[in-house]
Amino acid sequence: MQNDNFFLTIALTRHGGKTYVRAARRSGAGEPRIGVTVAERPITVSGPFRFRISAHGGRYDLAYSVRKAWVTLAANVDATNLSTDKAGGFVGTMIGPFAQGPR
């Protein structure tokens, strides 16, 4: 088992020349490597950008802020795919910032 088979993300992405905020999750090798999109919204970013993840047991709310107001991208998202019970063992769940540039 590889730990990256299970994830929940909220990220800025670019495709088709546009910027999007995207939430995705992956519950194992049977799903696409980039995960299944939970929610996606086109946005214009000019200045600071923030993410917020609020956990409520096995459910998460994912939000972002372009300026000061928080916008919920996805609410009550099932995050039990990150548990050892669902994954069948230790998954090494981490919550924190991640950045990746062009390859």
C-alpha cells in the first residue's frame, strides 16, 4: 500500500488558462491519481490567498479567502478515507501547506 493512495486536498490549480480553487479526494488505487473532484470554482487571485480546513469528526469543511471574507468551497466532505480503518492500515495523514510548480 502507498500512502498517497488516500488524500483530501484543497488547492489552487490552473487549466485551460484559468485559475480554479479545487477540492479533491482519493480513496485508493481504483480512483484517478489526481483524485475525484469534490468541488471546483473559477477564481481571480490578486493578492493574498488563504485556505481553511475545519474538521468535525470524519467530516471536513473546506474554504478559501481571496481577501478577507471566507467562502465555503465544500461543506461536510467525507474524510474517513484518511482513517486507518478505511485505508486498511497506517496512511500517514498530514495536514499542512504544499506547493508544486511546473514540471
